[in-house]
Amino acid sequence: SEEFTGDPYFRKGPPLRFEPDIPPQPRLARAPRKPRAKIAPEAAADIMRGLSAPVQTVKGVGPRMVKTMEKLGINTINDLLFYLPRRYDDYTQLTYISKLQPNATVTVLGTVRSTQIRIARGGRKDFYMEVDDGSGVLNIIFFAQHWMIQKVRRGMQIAAFGKTSVFGNRLQMTNPEWEEIDAENLHTPSIVPVYPLTEGLGARVLRKLMKSTIDYWTERLPDYIPEATLERAELGDLGWAIKNLHFPDGLDHLEHARRRFIFDQLLLLQLAILANRREWQSVPGTALYIPDDFLESFIETVFPYPLTGAQRRAIEDIRRDVSLDVPMNRLLQGDVGSGKTAVATTAMAMAFANGKQAAIMAPTSILAEQHYRGIGRTLENIPGDRKPVIGLLTSALSGTEREGIYAGLADGSIDIVIGTHALIQSGVDFKDLALVVIDEQHRFGVEQRGALRGKGTNPHVLVMTATPIPRTLALTLYADLDLSVMDEMPPGRIPIQTRVVEHVERERIYSFMESQLKQGRQAFVIHPLVEASEKIEARSAVEAYEQLTKVFFDYKIGLLHGRMRPAEKDEIMAAFANHEYDVLVTTSVAEVGVDVPNASTIIIEGANRFGLAQLHQFRGRVGRGQYASYCLLIPDNDTPESTERLMALESTTDGFKLAEIDWKLRGPGDLVGTRQSGQAGLKLMEGMTPDLVSLAQREA
């Protein structure tokens, strides 16, 4: 293997080797499994007691370290075994300093040649060190971390993981992750786990504790998944998987271990969801009788436009569900503007036609008021002499108004109620609630949805979302729900024109926006932050508001962000809908909001900071009226990944296509907003693939 032999001062200890001393091993085609011995009940009980034992029973863990590990959620042996790395340093894939390229994320290993403190403008003290690997020297800079001068010694062997950049014609690395390297890692290149840490617990100490614990437990861990299931799924033993999640023998071993871990979580999730579904459906619901002629007459009478095929299929799904005494539990998934509200209105008409009550819960007061007006206008034309009485229940009502709604729901004189979280408060009782509709279901927790359902005697439930989610992922997250997909748009909608624009073209952007304002249109300007942050260099909504009031001084500019009180947000959004503002500067609180048919332009600053699904939701704020509409995306960096994502928005307005692209590029954790810090690399959503989902569903 190749060996560097530079200045002997920089080669204290063994010389650095960049190739393994052992020949490359063949790729692992299938995870190994050993014949499983039967475990006596007494032995199984002993094992479970051992796994539940306090972490202080591990050799080397004293009272002080127990408190430190508690901060990381490690209280028992089992917690320690499943405290997974957030990433890995692959010392089998090191990069020579002489071969480094700009903007590359790499791991380098070398010897510290020099260290110093430099004082920057404003008095900030930065730490600089030079690292030599025998092929070249790399400058590594840590901003405002002058304390490192006490920690880093000349001659120390370190590994640094980070992104390279160019300054003054020289390559450098700023604020990388780094650690001192043990002598054995220099001779035997390996894949080293990197764990989330806390003050008082170093990386090497935790790795040593982890190694001793795993060495003891690998052969003793009971496997709760049947051997036949593991055989069909081509998965390895649990003990082998745990060992290779922490200390993989190779990247292929790590991949098989990840697959086993993710399958276990998916299987447990599916079993829990299906058990919940069986329990809920074991209690009979109310079967509704829906004659064919009523449904056709209703659709033809109340809607001034023909329904799409997707809307009709969803309505038929709902009719089939509610005609049974098994309570419906259906997810209506449709893109922005696909006509979900028309489907929900038809479902509520089915309940009304049977003399029952229906309720719809929206995430905000302004959206509830929008539904109240829109659904009220639609149901005025319902066939028959009796028209439904519709109530609105939000926190904005006076005490007298609220009591009137409560009384109407209790005595049955209100047929349909539209509201917010106020619907699930104590004091809200229904005479005969048969249908619950939950709009933008991801905005409500399981408890909130269950609380509304509990207001009736096991009512039918329809939940709606405009967040496009790939079918496989939707079937995983919502396996207890039947799925209706609205994959068609009503005819006649004018497609929104989307363009990615560089921030240097801001003058042209503002000129275009002004041309729209002169025509009487309105505009949204979206920003990723509320206030300026030193950590993220993004233009804040507050700064943009102040700037736009100067640029567009002839127009009224509004500001909306998440730190405002709910009532204040509703007031500003309602004012914008009434054209009291021409431009609304807002953060992501505009993702779900009121219809503003007059809004024709949306400008999204820092567009690369949002996921595709979220950007698509933002884009859906415009294009709701009769005017041509425009979405301008302004990224604040141009990495290949972010450029590819934003160009996808230019190429399609299909939310489901965008969701598939987002899944491939960013992973499902970003897609549904569940990405965890710390252990993102190995959490359930991160490695979930369609084949694993299907496998877990079959086995469940």
C-alpha cells in the first residue's frame, strides 16, 4: 500500500496508510442468519430484565455519566443499544489533500502542523490549524472558537469531515466536524460511528461503552420476528443488525442492517395501525341510505360546473362507505384546487338527507369562515323543501353566540357546523352526529381528531389533505384509512407559470410585480425566516417588509408571520382577502390559507430552503381566480440538488409528480415534515423504500 514519508516531525507514531492492509472483501449479497435456539421462559425473562437494567450497570458508567446520558435519553441497556449513529466516518474512503476539489464534502486524515488564533473584524477570535497528510496541506478554520487552541496540539492525528471552499486561491475547510484518531484506526481503515453527543460525554468514551455493550449482547438478543418472515424478506438476525448499525464491517453490511432496522419499525407501525383500525371498526356506526336519484339530483342542482371523474369516484367511495354500519375512515388526498371541498359538501349532504348532523373542522378561523360562506352558498340550492341550518363555531364568537351554537347542536336544530379547535371543547354536544370532516388533517394531532370523533356515536370520518404524498408513503402513514386520490383538476383552470430567478435580477422581479399591481392584482412575498439569524443567512420577512414599503410606497404592504397571535393573523389575512393590502409579506404561515382570487403573483425568497411539497402549497395560493398567475422562485444558493428541485417546479404543476421527485431527492422525512435532528440518518422515514413498505404491509 502507498505510504507517505514527509517531515518526520509530522509522522509521530505509525505512518499514515490510505489503503487497507487486508484485501477487499466480496460484497455481502444477503444478510446472515444463524439457526435460532429455543429460549426457555425463565431465560427470556432474564434477558428482558437485563435489557431493562439501568445503564449504570455497564462497566465504566458512574453516577456522573448516568446524569449525562439521561440528557440523551439513555436510561437502560436497551436505550444504549438503540442509540444509533447520526452518520459514519468512512476511513476506507479518505481523500488525499492534494486531490481535493472545491465544494466537495470529504473526509481527510492527517497531522496537525500548526495552530494559531487570528482576530477578525469586530474582535472575533478565530482558530486556524494546518493539517498535513503527506500529499499536501489544508487550512482548517473554526470561526469564534478560540478555545480550541487548548484542545488541539501540534503532531495530533485528526480526521476532519466537511465541505471544502476556496479563499485567496487556496483550498480550506471551515467549521468541519473533527476528532482525534486512535492509532488503531490509522492501521485498519474502518467505518466509524458518529453519535449525537452532549457536554460531558466524548465520542471515544461513548464508542468504547457501546462496543463493550454490543459485544456482550449481540449473541444474546432475542429476535421477535419469526424466522419464516426474515427468510421471505431476506433480512438478517437482530443481533447481527444491531452490531452492524453501530460498527459495520462494510458499507454493504451497514445497508443490510439499516434495512432490517427500518423493516422492524415499519412492521410495528403497520401492526399498531391495523390493531387501531380493527378496534375502531368493531363498534358499529350509523348506516346512511343514499338513493341514486338523490345523489345525481344534488350534484346537478348545486354545482354550477361538471364534476371531474376523480371527484365522482371519491363521492362514490364515500357513498359506499357510509351505506355500511362499519364507520368510514377515509383520506381524501387532492392537489390544491382539485375540488375536495365539493366532495366534502356532498358527503355532508348525505348526512343531512338522513336527518343526521355533520361537522367540519378547519385549522384556522379564517379557513373555517371561508368554508362557512362557500358551503353555505352551495347548500342553499339543495333539492327539497328543507334547507340545512349551518352554524359557525370559532374562538372569535361572543359568549352569547357560542351558547346559541351549543344549544343548536345539542337539540339538533343545527344540521351542519363548521369550526376550528373550538368544536372539540367541553360543552360541545351533538344530538346525532353521523359525519366528521377534518380539513388539512396534518394540522391536527391524533388526539384532536379522536376528540371530534368522540362527539358522536362512532361517526363516519373523512379527512382531507392538499399535501401531495406518494401513494406508497400515504398507505404507510395512513394505513388505518382508506384512500381516495383526487388526481384530476377541473377544466378551465389557467396553469400557473413558474420561473426560477436569480436574486441579482431583483429589479426585474419588482418591475414585473408592479406591472401586476397596476392592473389591480395582489401579490404574496414569502420568506423563510421571521427575524434575521446569524446562523442562516436568509432575508427575513421583517426586513423584506421594511424594504418593500420603501420600494412600493404607492401600495399598501401587509406583514404576516408565525409569531403573531392567531386572532392577529386572521385579521391580517382577512384584510388581504378584502384587498385592504396590495402585497402580503409572509412566512410559511401562508401555506394553508384563505382563497384570494385576485392574487396573481407569488414571490418565494430562499426557495431552496423549502421542500417541493411546501413550495407547491405556496404556489397554490395564486391561480384561484380568472387571471393569469405567476410564481417566481428566488434561491439563495445554487447547489445541484436545489437547482434540480426548483427546476422540477418549473416543469410541472402536478403535485403528485413533485412529491415523488421530493421523495427521491430529499427523502420522505422532509416530505411529511418528520425529519429528526441528531439521528436523521437512521430514523424510520429516512431509509423507507416502496419495497420495504409493501413487505411490511404483507407481513402485518
